[in-house]
Amino acid sequence: MPFDPQAPATGPMPVFHERGDQGYKKSLGHFQIQMIGIGGAIGVGLFLGIGGRLAAAGPALIVSYLVVSTVVYLLMRALGELVIHRPTTGAWVSYAREFVGERFAFMTGWIYVALSAVAGVGEIAALAVYVQFWWPEIPGWIPSLVAAMTIVGCNLLSVKLYGFIETWAAMVKVLAILLFLAAGIILVVAGDIFHAPTAASVSNLWSNGFATHGVLVLVVVMTGVVFSFSAIEIVGVSAGEAKDPEKSMPKAINSVVLRIALFYIGSILVLSMLLPTDQYSGEQSPFVTALSSLHIPALAGIMNFVVLTAAISGVNATLYASVRLLRNLSAHGQAPKVMASVGHRGVPTGALLCIFGFDLVGIVMIYALGASDAFEVVLSACSIFVLFGWISIFVSHLGYRRQVARGQVAPVHFKMPGAPVTNYVCLVFLTVLSLYIMFDFSNPRWYYSLLAGVLILVATNIGYEISRRHVRRNGLPDLTPSHEEHDDDAERTAAPRTGTDADHSAGSAAGGPGAPRNDAEGRGPGTR
């Protein structure tokens, strides 16, 4: 989306007010924000999906991860700059509304809701695979249903409980990966001390060729590499419920680089040295495969518990993010009114139950296809949603920088390096990769991505027109809390809706006076 940073100013704009933030409690501390960031960066994309990609690409998979990691780092810096500008639970959807326009916000919001719902299904499918490691006779849908119901129940209670679960799950994942990396390096250095059939050796990096099946495969596996990072931006949603986001967010986002280097790149190197990469597969966690080769069953079982924890953490995180974004859409008349409701615990109950419905659809998929096949189907559809969502963040950041250059928005100290040039470089890369994924005829499931991409673009444009007309006729939902808050924190955050708020938001959604301009393309000039 081309923005000219040198465009002349058009006069002062009204201060943007995000009505979708009403009703939340700011209860997440610094450490919880850090752990949520880590939890978003480490999920089933590492613990399960990396196995099939190692078998396909060989040790050269590290090159694909380095490329995507660079884009992800810039993405998080762009999001971080926006978050410091204005922390909100609406995250990139709210920024799209402020700096681009209502139509773009509608598309961005529903793409991310679809992404989070689909990614949640992927995590549930992976969870079933892990449980079947111990009890292969159990149908995959049973542990998936139990886990989904438990996680939804916990999220209905409070955001503090979400933060607690995510904090401990992240700590388990980090500790396990660090121990695995340390043990793997010791095995490589010390040799075959456990008399494994295949000795761990640095030579495994090139014994079957560094790029096992050629350089082109490094592009083919990009779909899975993108999926690996699909929840990393969730930390931006948590900013709206953080006690002190100005301090918490820069620390959480800056640590992304270290996590990527240590956990992803380090894991690929160690896994590639422990076993020839053709011994890995997408049917089992590569960490479990590597430890099983040592013929110490307890180690494989412990690691399987860790990756099971990662799947639970992933379901928890995607549920949290999708619920907040769906509620934000509803607050602006872009989703059914029932999804705008927030309970007395500060939880968007209506949106939460809606996303749980999506998870139930995923469990039906697991029942029909099997857990492993369901995960691969979700992976094919999910990657295109991830790319569309990342594109929206870079576009919104360009709109923000445009207003900074025009003096309409105050700059912040936490900046994206190289912007706006890096924005355009990343946009070109993501656009080319999106087209490749949708038209990769070598992939037997290529049409899943194409169908998902076309359907989401058509559906969001039609849906926007329907919602715009509905708001013109009926106005926006009343966000006034229907309950009495009993603590000071809730009183500070659950401010009642005012006439000015309603008028401004209604104008924004319907293109009325004093609102961001909505032209034929639904794009405002970056209003504030």
C-alpha cells in the first residue's frame, strides 16, 4: 500500500479513540508479558512441524529460517512501534482502522480471526498426535475435545489465569529446549556414548548433502516456516491488558531475536547433527525422534510431555488473541453484537464461545481425517492467512510513519529499523511468497491456500459492505457494562460509553462526518 512519507500535511486530525478497549482489566505484569512473547514464538511449528521440513530440506532448512526470521524481526519492531504509540487489545486491527481505514480494518480483523481459529485447530490436532505417542489406540478427537473444553473454561475465569497458564507453559518450553540443546551438543562432542544405531556427529550436516533435495525445496518449505511464527505477534494483543506496556513491550519484542537465534536455529543445527535428517518425519516430534534413537524411553516420554505442553500453550494463546480481536470488530459493528459483551471478570464471553465453536469444527476434522492429516490441511490454509496478516501490519506501520512525518502523530523512541524502505522490502517478499504458496502446483494441497486466500478476500469485502449498512441503520452496540464493578482497577478500565464516543465510532464505521474517510476502496488517508 503506497504511502508517501513526504506528503504535505492536511491539518490536525482528531485524537483516535478505541472504543473496543472498554471493559478490560490491566492485570498482566512485566514477567507475564515476557512469557507470553516467548510462548508465541515457540509452538507446534517448532516442536512438530519442523520434523517434516527437516526431512524435505535437510540441514539447509536453517537458511529458510534465517530469511523468515529477519522478516519476523522487522515485523515485530513495526508492531512494537505501533504498540508504544497506543497500546490496545485491538492491536493491528485497531491500527489498521486508525492509519488506513475501516474497510482495511475489517479485512485485517477477520483474516486474523480466521487465522487464529485455524491455527488453534492446528494446535489441537498436534495435541492429539502427542497424546497418541503414549496411547495410540485413543481416537485423536477425545484428547482434543478435553483440552479445548478445559482451556475455554480457564479463559472464562480471568485474564490473570490466562497469563498464569501461559507463563508456566513458556517456562517449561524454554527449560526443555535449553536442556535439549545442551544435551545434544554434549552428545555430538562426546560421541556415541549411549551406543545409538546412528552416532551423533557434526558430519551429519553434510553426509547426505547440506540441501538434501536441492535448493528449490528451501522455497517450498517456506509455508511451514511461516507457520512456525504464526503466533509470535500475539504479544501485541496483550499490550492492551498490560499494567505498564511502555516498559514491558520493548523488552518482550527485543528478545524475539535471541529466541529465534537460540531456539529455532539452534534446534535445527542440533537435530541435524544428532540424526541424518531423512530419519525425521511430520508424523512425530523431531525432538522425540532424536531422543528415542538413544534407546532411553524415559527421555522421549519427557520430551513428549514438553511438546504436549507447547500445544496446550498454543491453543491458549491463539484463543486469547482471536477472542480480543473478534470483540474489537464487534465493538465497531463489524461482527455480531453479542460478541461485544464483556463479563464482570473482564473476559469477552460472547467472542470466546464463538471461537470455541470454531475449535469444535476442528475436532470434527480430526475425527474425519485423523490428527496428522488434519494438521497438514490446517498448515496449508493457515500460512496464507499469516502472510496476509503480516502484510497488514507493515501497511499500517507505513500509515503511522506517514502521519509522524506530517506532524499529526508524535514519534516514539522504539522504532522499526530502516523504515520505510524495510517496509517495502518485506511487503515485496511477503507478496511474492503469498503468490507462490497459492500457485505451488507441486504441492498436492496447493488449492487449499488458493481457496482460502480467495474466499477470505471476497468474504471480507462483502462482509464489510453488509456491516457498514447495518451500522448506518442500527448504530453501534452499547458497550456500557451491564454489571457493577467492585474494584478500583475495573472502574478505571470499564468507562461507560459517551455520546462523543458513539458518534465518532459510528461515523468511522459508516463513513459519517468527522470520521476517517472511506472511499471506494475503503481506505482512509491515515486518519487520526
